[in-house]
Amino acid sequence: MVQKSSRHSIAAKGTPKKSEITRERLLSTTEILFADKGYSGTSLAEITRYAGVTKGLFYYYFSDKEALFDAIVERYFDAHAEVLINAISGERTLSEKLHRALDGYLDIVEVNPLLIRIIQHEACSESEQMRKISNLLKPILTLGNEMLGAYLPSEGPFSPRHFFLSVFGMGMSYFVYAPLLEELWGLDPLGWDRCAERRKHLHGVVDSLVNTYFRSGETPSIPIRLDQEEQ
């Protein structure tokens, strides 16, 4: 069953032209289908039928289904990279960088929750799309390492890759499991009030992690937990 989208696209501002509206309709319709059925489970015939366009018009905008998939995920990762670049630039404390990065990331996924489900779906498929996502993620992880590398050991359980995954994984999981949470909670977890509640929770978790990992704010140090284990 195809679900209704609550997305507001990552799109250019201003009054869109008719061609832009049609292209956006193809993107938004396909996001719903890919999130529900996955890339391999969605046919071009389904895309054109649900988008209300002919195959000829589809090929005016995209060479094939793969090109459409690329357009959907690339703009998400481009937006995510821009968020991290803005967060790590300038003279800010580590805590400020993390909170800025988290806010920017949530700004993206709160209005594009289906993108997270598409990524999760394909990440488990071991398909060509999974490899594409992997390549798109690499610069994101590089930026994360750049933000955290001066404060954490390069390897081990307290390395930047684990810290980065913990923070942004908490953000992703909420949107991946949103349909299940709606059944469990009896309310819409993607409503603005619930998203604001979740955002506040995540900022609190970030504060707790920073306070636990670092003894004195921005001074790199061995995590307290590791100190305790060595005693």
C-alpha cells in the first residue's frame, strides 16, 4: 500500500515553473514508492501512473529509473554535506558545532522523512543503489571526522565514527520507525509538536554525550568511561 507523503521537498525557492512542478511531482511520487517498495520493487509503469505522466514525459526529465533514484538521494546528501560544512566552519565550540549540525540535519529530515526510509531500505539490500549510497556517505563521514577528530581518539570505541553514528543514527531511527511508532503511540510521530519534542530530546542527549566524553569542554581527553574501566 502506497503511503501518503508528508514531505516538503528540498527544492529551490521562488515561484516554480510548470516544468519544475512536473519534475518535482515525479520526485515526490517516486520517493513514496521507493520508501514503500524499494528501488527494485518499483516499476517505471507505477511511477508514471502515480505521478500522472506519460512515459514520454518521464523520459523528458530522466533518462531512466536509476537517474531518478540518483536525483532523489543526491540532493539529500548534498543538503546534509552543506549542513555539516556550515556547522564546522567558524570559531565555535565542539558543543556548538554538534548542536548546529544536529539542527541542520533535523531541518532536512523532518520535512523529507521518506528519504531516510529509502536510504535504510537500500542500505540493507546489497544492491547497486546501496553502493551509490555508500559513495555519497563517504564525504559526509569525512566531514564528521573533521568535526570530531581533534577531540577523540582516531580508533576504538570512542572514535569519531562511533560518536557520529550514535548522534545521527538516533535522528535517523526515529523517522525510519515512524509508521511503527504511530501504531505503538497512537499518534503521529511526524507531527510538528512530536518532532519538536524529539529534537529537544536529541539536543539533551548530545549535551550528555559531550559532558561524558570530555572532561573540560573543548579539551581533548580520554573518555571518562574508559578511565573508569582502566582503574
